[in-house]
Amino acid sequence: MRPKIVIDRPVPAEVLAYLSQHFDCTMWDRSGPMSDDLLYDALQEAQGLVTSSRRIDEALLARAPKLKAVSTISVGYNHFDISAMKARGIIGTNTPNVLNETVADLAFALILAAARRVAELDRYVKDGRWRREDNESLFGVDVHHATLGIIGMGRIGEAIARRARLGFRMDVVYYNRGRKPEAERELDIAYKPMDELLRTSDFVLLMTPLTPETTKLIGREQFRLMKRSAIFINVSRGQTVDEAALIEALREGTIRGAGLDVYENEPVSPDNPLLAMPNVVTLPHIGSATAKTRFDMAMLAARNLVAALSGQVPPDLVSELKEL
Ligand code: 8YV
């Protein structure tokens, strides 16, 4: 009998067809999330789960007695409770690399939009408020030749740095848990201690995975170190920032503006003060969201699950679960 798996969100037909060659698949194909109760029912007999952001903790694992592997369609796996998964011997996989360039593009969209006030001025034109030819009140700040500070120099960080150096002739400094000598040489970027990066950057960009060490990494103290002209960009996870401190920093003019793809709570609440600030560009967590990249991520997640359930080491086994 073929193993049963659950896919708790719609995936492209080609990906489902591939999975169906190997497994008996139950896929949630409606819009909106699959409820916990329906998922728990489906998980009774399942050996595998494909998801993208569902919390994989003891509460879920206790309802999934036959589960062996969870494959997430995301590079981030902060929704994996690693110790709960380890305790039950559950394998976890993610989808690194296929999204690097796509997320780097989006990071630059936020940098440019925040610096040149693209979203705010789009509204200005469409509202019919453009009356004079030129107007100082519409001026922005330069991106080219400015200093970009990247916190988190992984593969996406490198793709952002490459765009900044080659395309915009920016100075790029970075902070990371460990230094990256190869990236420093290849991209001509410089490592800086965090405080120095915060003090000297025109754009501070957060691209770090969410871990206990990076939770609220940027708070009131860090915003105070930044230039008053600094623009803060977050394409990592909302919880890496103290959102109340960010709101305060923007309100009080401690920094100039922000470009955000992620929030403490998602979907962001319509009454979140960030949404009413003209100097903040807000996107709905779409870093990797192009049709091609989302397809590639879903297919990679499928391949990871096929490997995991056929007794091979999946290509993208998450490192903390490697010694299982
Ligand atoms: C995912 C992401 O699409 O890969 C990640 O870590 O943040 C996104 O690309 C998102 O997790 C889907 O919920």
C-alpha cells in the first residue's frame, strides 16, 4: 500500500501529480487555511505532511501517530518545534536556494519604494493631487552610492548585496553570526559589529532567520543607534523586530521610514498603526511570491518528501534534525 500524505494547502497540479505517483494524497484545495480538526482527522493515517507555515508542535504530533516527515514549502522553518520533532523522530525539510534571487528582487523593491516614496506618490497621482510640475515636498533620498547594512548574510543576503554593489554602486556592510570571508572577497563587502552597522548605514536591512537569538533583535536601543535619515527594511520574519519600538521610532522621527514585508502578526491587523504611516511601505509577505518561484518551492518540497519517505536522506533536511 502506498503511504498516505496530507497537503494542507493547494499546490500546482503538476506537483500534486508528482506526489500522487508516490503517495495517496489528501490535499486541502480551498482558499483559507485547513482547520486543525480537519487536519488532525486527515493525519490519523498519514506518514507525511506538506505545509508552509503551520506550527509543527507536540499538539499536532500527538494527533499524527504514523507521521514520519514534514516538508515545508518555505526556507524559514521557525514554525518547526525542533525539540518536539526530535523527541518523536520526525524528519523536517525546507526549500532553500530556489527563492534567493526572487526574495532579493523584492528586498530591492522595498528599498527603492521606501527611498523614492513610490507607493505614497502613486497614491498622490491617482488621487489627482499632482498640480505643479515639480515639488520639493515629493523629494526622496538616493539609493545609489548609499550604505546598505545587511543583518544576516546568508544566501539571500548575498543576492541582495550583489544587486547593491553591481547595480547601485552601494557600499555594503554586513553583520552575521559568523564572518563570511568568501562573500567579503567576492562581493567586496565588509563585516561590521552590529552597533557600528546600525550607526553607519543609510539602509538597514534585516534578512536573518527567526531563532531564539534573533527574536526582537532590533528594538528601541537599536533604532536609537540608527541615523535619523535611516530607512529600515524587513524581509525576514516580523518577530525579529520589536514592532512597538519600530512604530515608536517611526512616529518620533528616530528613523526616516521603513519597507516591510513581514509583521509580528500576519495577516497584519487593519488597525496596526504602521498601515497609516505614509513613510512606511507595507507588503503582504510576498518575498518569494512569483509564480515560477512558488512552483519551484512546491516541487522541491515534494521531492524532499518523496526522498524522506523512501528512506533516503532528503536534499534539504533541516540541519537541527540531521542527527536523527
Ligand atoms: C513562504 C517565506 O512562502 O520561504 C519562506 O521562509 O517566508 C515565504 O517564502 C512563506 O513562509 C509561506 O507561508
